[in-house]
Amino acid sequence: MLDLNRFLAFIKQEALFLPEERILLAVSGGRDSVLMAHFFKQAGFQFGIAHCNFNLRNEESDADEQFTSELAQSFEVPFFSTGFDTKAYAEERHISIQMAARDLRYQWLEEIRNDFDFQYIALAHHQNDTIETILLNLTRGTGIAGLHGILPKRDKLIRPLLFLNRDEIDELVKSQQISYRDDSSNQSTKYARNKIRLEVIPRLKELNPDLEETFAANIRRFTDLEQLLNIRLKELKDALFIESNPQEFKIKLSGLKKLNPLNTLLYGMFQPYGFTEAVLQDLVKSWDGQAGKTFISPSHQLILDRKWLILASKKQEEIAPVLVNPEEETIRWNNQEFKSQILQSEDFYIRNNRYLAQLDFGLLQFPLTLRSWRRGDYFCPLGMKGKKKKLSDYFIEQKIALNHKSNIAILENGNGDIVWIAGYRPDERYKITASSKKIFTLEQLAAHGK
């Protein structure tokens, strides 16, 4: 008999799944995944078997698929298989064969899980896989999260064999006379993981024959340390991050500068937004310098703004433009309210108010448009005698943070000219003169609390 009690105890201890849930097993045909399938069969769980043919070993790959199909048939469980042109996928994306196989495998398994109503995907990693992962992480560089290795459960992925090491698996397969397929590529040291498994770990076991037990104890400690760090990071984010809107936070620079240890805590706070240690080191070197400098990750940007650091999503929602017609008295754009009015010149006097556009009605072509700024926009600032200025340059002069630009209302004439930067400056070409007969005004009410 298999060591079913330890298997069931591990599932319960790690809360991997409930007995009534359906599990999709990723089975390659090798000893680890085949043993996992035998455990599930003896435990009486509901499961299906999924097999990926990566077409990397010609007839061997096809024989693995045939073997796995027959295993599912003998267990009377659903079987799913697919084939990939793994080499072509890797070349297209300029990634390694191993990374390509991993991506293709996980994408397809998740599709099957979702389409056929399985609750989880079971992978046959064991304790030695975890040791290999930690050693790989250490040689490549890692944070504390890389020291706990492979987790028993992560989202929809579960690993119910992590209570076993490789020697125990070999003994179980031999004692139960379980048939399996050997993958010849596992003996090739051209892959980093194989080199660690075949060359590094045997040497480490010469120093410590109980290597698996030692690593298991270390992993428990590293996991506890990671939990303590995450608690501290949550406390810091709650104290320092002020939400401006769902896609933006303000963080006081004085608070960040007091962090200790600085690099570890700074990386912990901003790594979830895609920022690397190198970028964050540049930030630290720059945060006493000129405001307006921007630091980029694939999904976010950090903007230095004198006393604040602005964290903003790069995927800001586009704000729809709004048409402005002369008969409309109230206009709303981007949660801002504007009030329009048409006056005769004899009833008008000029008011010094940057939230009020006062324009020559005769020069306007309706409908006007309220919109966000666009790259390439320019206007002729009032008082500059028709000299053109790019809005991007004007915003820099006004020390307007990059992430705030899209929230500034731009009033565009029907001919495409910009006639007013709401809250800042009107255009010289559309100002009131002695010959103006009608005056069009547009007042930004929300901007100054009216």
C-alpha cells in the first residue's frame, strides 16, 4: 500500500482542497506524476489527467503521451492531451525551451481546468524540487520570497507530493511496482536545474546526508520571516500610502527616507508594482534632487513631486471629451463642473480669475470641446503676442506632475485651436479686445469650491 495516511494528512494540513472537489492532475508519465495519480486513485478523489506533448524528443514524446492515455483509461478518469511546437514558441519570444514549455503548459492546464469544471491543478513537485528551486534562486539572486521555494498551494495550483523527497518516491514506486516513463532529457546537464540535481546536490549531501530535512526546517523559518516582513510592509503601506484615486497613490518622501532597512522595505513596497531593485536604487539617489523625475516599471510610474512620491498606473482610463454648445449653461467633464454664459460687450468687465475663460464669441466655432491634453498640443499663452508653446513644455514650467496632466481640462475651438487651459491660462488669439461685440465665458466651478 502507498503511504496514504501521510498523503491525506498533508492535504488536510495545507488545506489543498476539499474531498468533494475535482482535481486536474498534470501527468508527464514520469515517476513523480504517475505516483501522484496512484495516490489520487487509492484515496478515491475525483480527478482527471492532463498531458502535454512538447514534441522535443520525437518518438519518446509520443510514447509518453500513449502511456499517460492508457493510465487514465485504466483508472477510468477523463484524459486531456495537447501538443506544442515548443521550439518555435521559444524562438518567437526569445526565451529558453524550458521557459517556453512552462508557459505553454500552465496556459493550457488553466484552460482545461476552467472549461471542464476542475477546482485545482495538481503538480507533482516534491521536496528535492524545492531544494533545486532555492539553489537556483540563490545563484541568480533572490529576495526572501525566493527562499521558501515551491509553495504547497498558490492560487489554483496545488502540490500534494511536497511531503515526500526523491528517495522516498523511488522506494514507493519500486515497492508498489508502479510503471512509469523515464525522460532521457533529465540526465542532460545542459539545463541549469539538471546540473544542480545531478552535480550540486550530491556534493551537498556528502556534507549533510539529511539535506532534505535541513532544507525543510529552513523553509519553515524563511516562510515565517516572509510572513513577518509582509505584516510590516502592510503596516507601512497603510501609514504612508494615501489614495488619490483608484489608480494613484501619494507617498510622503520624508516617511520613505526614514525606512530601516531602507532597501529591503522599499523593494517590498514597490516590487508588487513591477519596480526592480536597480530602478529603486536610482530613485533613492534622486529623491533629494529636482522634482518631476519619473521612474518606470512595465505597469506603473513613480514621479518625484517635491515633498511627495506619486505612484500611478500607466493604464489611466481615457477621459471622454465633451462638446460645449453656446445654449448649454452647465457642462460636466471628468467630475468637473463648468458654467457658460454669453454676454454683450457693454455688460461685460474683465475679471482676473484663472478659473474663468473670457473669450471673443465672434472668433469661436461651435461646438467647442472639453478634453484631456494630447502629445503635440500647443497654444499661444495670453500675453505672449501669438508665440506658440507646446503644452508639454508649459506643464513642465508650471511644475505639473505627469500623472495630473490628463485631469486638466483643455478647451478646444471648433477649428482645432486650444483656447484655454482650465485653471491656468487662456490663448492670446481669442482674448477680449475693444472690437469684441459678444463675450463667451466658461467658468470652472469645482476647481475653486463654488
